[in-house]
Amino acid sequence: MTQLSREIPPPRATAEHGTLVAALGGLIGLAVGIGIGRFVYTPILPAMVAELGLSKLSAGLIASANFAGYLVGALLAATSGLWGSRRFCLLAGLGGSAATTAAMGFVQTMPAFIALRFLGGAASALVLVFTSALLLDFMTARGRPSFNAVLFAGVGVGIAGSAVLVSLLSAAGQGWSMLWLASGLVSVFGAFAAAQMIPAEAATATAERSGSAPVIGRRLLCLIIAYGLFGFGYIITATFLVALVRENPDIRRLEPVVWVIFGFAAAPSVGLWNWLAGRLSIPRAFALAALVEAVGVVASAVWPTYVGVFVASVCVGGTFMGLTALGLIRGRELAQGDPRQVLALMTSAFGLGQILGPSFAGFVFDHLSNLTIPSLAAAAALAVAAALVLT
């Protein structure tokens, strides 16, 4: 009897282990759906530009198609008409993200690129909204809200891991199509692993709060607008940073590592900003992160040196997921109705900002041959976002 009691872990330890496994499953899911599905385009873009002769406007349109799909996916997630359970929608998003990432390696025309990135963006939105809606409440109900730092670290892990993969394959002489295929293959395995680790009971964690329409008060409205400005503010740097490094002969040697730095800065950032939020409050931490990110955005355009690129990578990479997590957690706190619908509204505003950013930046670059004006506009948007959240 004594030995049997040693072999069976106490209920609290079992629950904590199950919660950690779910958080790790969410980490892998966000790594696949966001870290790779949305952001692997950035390190692959220079190879596509070199081999296919894409203009900055074309590159921006492909990026904007992904963000348009992200907006549509977020709006779909806000409706109650999606077929299947929330967990099913999450897993469908993971599968769609992996499939569209791999399929990019089989096409070569702008319409195909735009269509696949649009569908991939919709899948990414489903992954983010349903991962947040299911697992944030699941971990809170299990008494482990701090695990959200583990959950959101997945985006940085996906960015850093895919950047290493792309760098290694590029160094081996592989072309842009193989970079997409390899990233898609990794995504398939990751999606399968996440499906095994996210428990079915997570789908019931928010059941008692679902069904009622969200109430948009003043604070929540300011947060939603600030979240949209944040989407516009970070995405220009996140889309064109690697391409800018490649085109500058003075810093071109940083190309293989700049996106790795970006991802490694993102991975622990949620824990850091959560820690600061516990001491400053979420709105103050959000505002501070937005201002730090604005510094990185400006540095990416006006400080074309090794130090400037490092500052840009760390400041933007080390804040964008912290801002994402703080915004979603704050939105969930302010939600008086269905938290899923509030999270989807915020993600929609974020997606709208992302649609405008790359196309605007690409258009200006093709006419002025630099990203200084778009980057300054993005930094100003981040400053306004900081002020709105503090209002």
C-alpha cells in the first residue's frame, strides 16, 4: 500500500502536470501557427526577391494578403457559426497553417502566393484566438495563470527555430521553394504534437462565460484601438528587417542571424512583461513595451549599423509578443460577455493594422527607396497606442 501511494502522484501534482502539458501544447501550437505560419515569410523573403525578382510592393502585397486572411479568420472566430468545437477550430487552424506553409514551395505566381498567404493568415488567426480563449481560462481555472508565459513563448520559439532552419538550408544552397517546404514539414509534425497535448477538457473551461455578447466600454474600446495601432506599428519592421539587412552591404553579414536574434528576444519576453505588469499594472506595462518597441522601429530605419540592427531586433522582438499577451490578457479581464468574442475583436483590429503596414511601406519604398517615413509613422502609432491604454 505504501509503495502504491508513492507511485500515484497526488491530485494537485497531477493537475499541475496536466496544465503544464496543455501549456506546452499551446506553445507548440503558437510556434506552428504564428511563429512559422506567419513569420517565416520574413527570413524567406530575401531569397524570393533575389530569385523571383519581386518588387517591394509585391512583397508587401503578399504580406498584406496574409494579414487580410488573419483579419477574416479573426472575424470568423468572433461568430458563433463555426462548425465544430473550439478545440476542433484550433486544430483545424493548425492543420491549415501547416498545409499552406508547405504549399508555398509548389507555386511561383503572385495570385497563388496571395491566395495561399491569405488562407494561411486565416488559419493563424484561428490558432491565436482559440488557443488564447481555451488555454488562458483553462490555466486560470487550474490555478496556474503564470503558465501563460510558457504558452506565448511559442511564437518566439517558432520564429527562432524557423530562422535557424532557413539559415542552415540557405547556407547549404537551397532555394526559396525548399525553404517553404521544409518549414511546412516541421509545421506538420508540430501540429500533430500540439493536438496530442491540448486536452479535450480545455474546451469546457470557458463554457460558463460564453454565449453573451461582449459589452464594449470606454477602457475596452481604447484597448482595441491601441491593439490595432500596435499591429500597424510593429509589422513594417517585422516584415522587412531581414530584407533591409541584405540590401545594405555594410551589415549584410548579419542576415543569417538577425531573425534568430529577433526570435530569441521574443521567446522569454512574455515572462518579462508579465513580471513588470505585476508591479506596474497591465496598462502601464503595455505602454512601456509600446514605447520600447517604437525605439526599435526607428532604429531599424535610421541606424543602419550592427548596433542599430541589434537594437531593432531586440526592442521589437522583445516586445511584440509581450504586447500581444498583455493585450489579450487585459481584454479578457475587461470582457463582460464572451471572452472569445472580445479576443476576436482585438485580433481583428490587430489584423487591420497589419494589412495597412506592409502595403504602405512597400509603396513608399518603391517611390523613395527607403523605409524611414513608414517606420517613423509606425513609431508614432505605437506612441499613440501607449497613450490610449493609459487614458
